[in-house]
Amino acid sequence: MYGAGYRKGTFIVEHQGVETEKDLSVFRNSKYVQSNIGNTFKEALGHLKAGRWVCFSGTPCQIEGFRSFLRGREYEKLVCVDLVCRGIPSPRILTRYIEAQQTLIGGEFTNVLFRDKHYGYHYSSFSIYNKERGKDYHKGVDSNAYLRAFFNNLSDRPSCYDCRFKKRYRKSDLTLWDCFPIEKFTKQMDGKGTTRVLVQSQKGKMIMDAIGNELRTVRVETDKLVSDVREMFHSVPMNPQREQFFKDCNAMSPVDFFRKWFPITWKVRLNAFIRLTCHRLGIYTFAKRMFMLVYTRKDDRK
Ligand SMILES: Cc1cc2nc3c(=O)[nH]c(=O)nc-3n(C[C@H](O)[C@H](O)[C@H](O)COP(=O)(O)OP(=O)(O)OC[C@H]3O[C@@H](n4cnc5c(N)ncnc54)[C@H](O)[C@@H]3O)c2cc1C
């Protein structure tokens, strides 16, 4: 199985292959940073030629890249899984961000999660776990600089702003992405997080049929499943300040750079306080929906 995980002992994300169920955990959690493919295409091809099963997961561009590498040849024992991908930040920004946090927090980081469920699925946080437990860090999209850069379309790689791989029909067998508005589809799930799975091929269907009984699944008509998914079809627009953002990233100290671009103003604090309070009162999703209803254009709400 191939996917994106941290290189052992570092926070550098790279594609790697694992052989055992236990090792699959390295792929867990979305890493909002470009994963280095390294030699994995070549390695995976070696396994396919030797008649072994290979499951390759990655962003849509990585999966199409892998298919091109295979020169369109079909392998019976190959399963490809891609994601709906908003866009993918440059590794340079992550490196600088971790340097900044190391200066500010100190201690020894044991894990970095881009969308941790510390406060829950609907209000996920950027979390940094430390050897000294008192130093653990959790901040939401409202006040975490890395997530603010990502969702303000400042940090993505240039190709992501004009992505050719955003489409409904993919070269994968299965496409995965989040299902935040789960109540639109079923009342049977809890609020702990649900993943949408779009079957792209006969092989993908066979897999879902085979494992369906072991998962809590609900079948949904495809048009309905993809209808609210902007990121599946449209690239995010490049922030006009992106060039300056990267210039500053290279010229300034990491702490000064993130402070300059994402200062913790009273507005930021208030936003974080309101979100956290709504989360604690158990009305986060409801409040967010109401906010969207009032403040977004009718067309954007679909
Ligand atoms: C960069 C990125 C952007 C995303 N954008 C959206 C979005 O806009 N909307 C949406 O609904 N869902 C998006 N997703 C998908 C979503 O975050 C979940 O990955 C998906 O719902 C599956 O959830 P999961 O909990 O089952 O798996 P997770 O544990 O979240 O994901 C694990 C899988 O993702 C792969 N993966 C993780 N990070 C990377 C990476 N950097 N590069 C390549 N593969 C990676 C791993 O190999 C593994 O197979 C994005 C994921 C990534 C990595």
C-alpha cells in the first residue's frame, strides 16, 4: 500500500510503501502539504510486475501521474484511490511554520495534525503534540496561521490554482472526501466524521461490495453526492498577495513572517472565542449554517 506519511522522525511528508496492517497508520490524517513522490511509482510498478497487489493513494494529480507513468497499461491487481483536493500547500511554508512553532512553543514535537478532532470533526484544529503534555497546541482555522494561509489561498503550489484534475470522472477506482453535511443524506450517522466514497470503476465497486458489510454505509445517488462539492470541480483562485507572501517567507524570520501575515487581532480572538463557545454548547454546526445562510450568496450555498 502506498500513501503519504511523515518520513520517520521528521515532519517531512513523502509517499512511501508499507506491507503490514499496523504500518497503515502512517497514512492516517490529511497532511495539507505536497507529498514528495520519490521513487514510489517505480517501486509500485516493480510490485505489479511481480504479480503483487498494489493500492496507491494520493491527490488526483498524483494518481493521474502514476497512471501516465504506467503508460496507460491496466494491471488487474492495482487499486488507485484519490481524494477531492482543495489545493496543496508548498512544503516550504510548512517547514517555516514548524520552525516558528518550535521557537514559540519549545519542547519536542511528537506529532503534527492538520485537522485534528481535538474539538470534534466539525471544528477541527491544527494540533501539535509535544513530549511535555502541557505544551500541546490546538487552534482552529480562525486563529492558526498555517490554516489561515491555506484557506486564504496564499500557500498552494502554483499549479493548484489552475488544476486540470478537478473533475467527477477520475483515473482512480475510488474517490474519497469529507461529508460535513451528513444530515442531508441520512440521520443514521453520528457527528464524529463521515467520508464520502465515489466509485469510479468496476474494481472500485467490487471493493465496496466486498467491504460494505464491515462499514457503516449509506448508498446515495451520485448526482446528490457531488452536487455541493465545489472543490471537486473548481480550482481555488490565487490570492493576489501570494507573491509577496512567498518573498516574505524567504526573507523574514519564521516567527516574524507568520506574525506579520496573521496577527492575532481582537477580531481573530473574538472569532475563535465564538467558535469555541458554540462548540462547547453543542451548536457549532447549527450556528455555522445560520452564518452561511445570512452571509453567503444564494449560489454559493448549494
Ligand atoms: C491536500 C488535501 C486536500 C483536501 N481537500 C479536501 C477538500 O477540499 N474537501 C474535502 O471534502 N476533502 C478534502 N480532502 C480529503 C479529506 O481531507 C480526507 O482525506 C478524506 O475525506 C478521507 O478521509 P479519511 O479520514 O478517510 O482519511 P485521511 O486519514 O484524512 O486520509 C488519509 C489518506 O489521504 C492520503 N493523503 C494524506 N495527505 C496526503 C497528501 N498530502 N498528499 C497525498 N495524499 C495524502 C493518505 O495517503 C491516505 O491514503 C483533502 C485531502 C488532502 C490530503
